[in-house]
Amino acid sequence: MKIGIDTFACEGGKSGVGVYVMHILKRIPPSGALYELFGWEEDRFVYSEVAPDLEFIPRYPIGGRIASTLWHLFKYPQFARDRVYDACFFPAAHKQLPYKSPCPTIGVVHDMAAYGGSEKTGEAWIGLIRQVLPNALRGLERVIAVSNWVKQQLIELAKVRESHIDVVPNGIDHAAFYPRPRNEESVVLIQPFSFRRPYVLYASRLEHPLKNHVRLINAFGIFKERTKYPHRLVLAGGDQSGAEQIKAAAAASPFRHDIFFTGHFPPKHIPELYAGADIVVIPSMYEGFGMGALEAMASGVPVACARAGSLPETAEHAALYFDPYKPEDMADRMVTLTTNREVYRECRRLGLERAAAFSWDRCAAKTLAILQETLGR
């Protein structure tokens, strides 16, 4: 049997979905099923290190979302027939799916942000996604949701049958994210950056209003006024839609000299960035899973996050929660974590316990089992 794995919307392994794919590929065991990758021609060698035994079939040299959509609509069905696939796996089913397939399909949905209108995303292709994606999702043999919250969104927004949905939470790489010794140095050196400690961290792409940076910047100002503490705010992430509004808010802050933008941060150094933080704040109004909360907790760093999306499901009782629309509420939690050492230590302890419940081994094993079960139907 042969299973095709679509890597088109995985951004060369650099995005959150790309990291997910890398961890799944690492854990594909030798078996009777033959797995094969297909995607952008430019990604020919991206997966060679984590999956050296899997063949990569390059398709479509012209990049871009429109080109990818057209390929899936008009070229994928014949391609799947020519490759004689018994099934196809779509790790980014919330971004890219064929409308029809000649073989059974399994897709992973990491979020349903495309349905939230201007509050979620301002991209022009939203109308097309809303028209095409629900039918494509309903056409999948199995849908894997990364959280129960995403599962409920699939049922309510895309009308996917509950019996077709499996919830498989993401994992965490405990070899990379773990508590590191805290020395007395005032500066953390993470090439090519240096960070003056203590700092408050939010690691997320700069997207407004979805990721809620502007209210975090306002909350940071309230926190600084109330505590007079030397903390800096580190915003780690590349520019996306609305980034200029986030930077304008930072420039207008009376504490602008304590706000640091890193731009796109090297993924291999992200664990060090988390481990060096005093606290992590996640104000996002929409998260399908909340990987940032999990990475912070695994690093032994207390978390304050929005009571929104899947964040309460992922962090459970290990974080402090705030209303993402109220900077004062956000600031209150930041003040609590930095002034009350008993709460700080308890959040740290509970966070480490919560993070231990997640692993990529479990995620991959369950995902691959679903693929095999689908083939056996």
C-alpha cells in the first residue's frame, strides 16, 4: 500500500504546521505501507534529514497560495491516480485540500481561523476559503483535530460529522524544551541577539488584530507603571498583516525603549529564548492548540494567557488567565506572576506537570494508526 503526504502548505518545515510534519515524519516506522511526499519543487531537500528514506515528488515550480490551490483543484486528482496512492494525508487541511480525490483522504485541522472574519484574518482569499473548504473537509474520510475546541469548530462551522473527527493533540520536544539553569548574568546571548533580563516574552507572528499584540503593549505599560520593574517586553515573530499597527503602538508607548522586536526568530534557538524569560504572556484571541503555552511550561516558565480558543484546554489549571480584550486584566496577571513568588513557583510546578502529558511520540503513533485504520476500511 502507498500513502501520499502533501507538504504544500507546510512552508518548508518552518511554520507550526511544518514543525508538526517534521515530527510525524521522524517517527514513521518501517512497515508494509510505503509513504511518499509531494509538494513544492523548492522543498525537494527540506525533509531529507528527518525522512531520508521517503521519496519526495516535486510538483509545481511556481510558488504561492493561488498556484497551490489551482494545482490541488485541477492537477491533484490525476497525480494521485498516476502515483497509485491508496490514501493521501493532508497535514495542513485547514489551509489546503483538493476538492475531490480518487483515493481516501485524511486531513489535520490545526485551526479554523479562516471563518472568523476581519477579527481573525484580513486576507483577501477568505471568501473562497469559506465556500470551498467546508465541502472539502466534509469529503475527508477522517479529520484529525489538534484540540477538542477545534473539533467543536469543525462541527459547528464546517458541519463535519462528529463520527469522522479524531482529536490528537500536538506534542512537545522535551529534548529541546526543558528548564535550564538560571545564572546571575544580566544578559542572555542567543545568536544573533542579546536580551537583557528580566524579560516578558510573547513568541508569535506579528499579525493584527488576531494575535492581540497591541493590547499586550498597553498591558505592559500598565505593568511597568505599577511595578517600576526593569522588565523588557520581547516580541519574537516575523511581520504579517497588520504588523505596522503593532509597531506603531510600541513606538507610541512611554516604555518603547523596553520593547524589543526580534523579527523572525531562528527556530533552533527558540527553546533558549523561552528558558531565559521571566514569564510568558499569550494574549492571542484565537489559538487552535496553543503551542506557545506548552513550550513555555515545558521550559519551566510561568504562563499568563487569554481565556480564549484552545488555550484553557491546553494549559488547563497550570496558567493564569485574563480577558484578552482588557489590558488591565492582562496587566494584573503579569503583576501577580512577577510579585508573588508563591504563585510563580506554583505555576511553574503545575506547568511542568502539564507539559509532561504531551509528547510527539504519542501524537505520531495515534496519527499513523488513524492512517492505517483508514486504509483498512
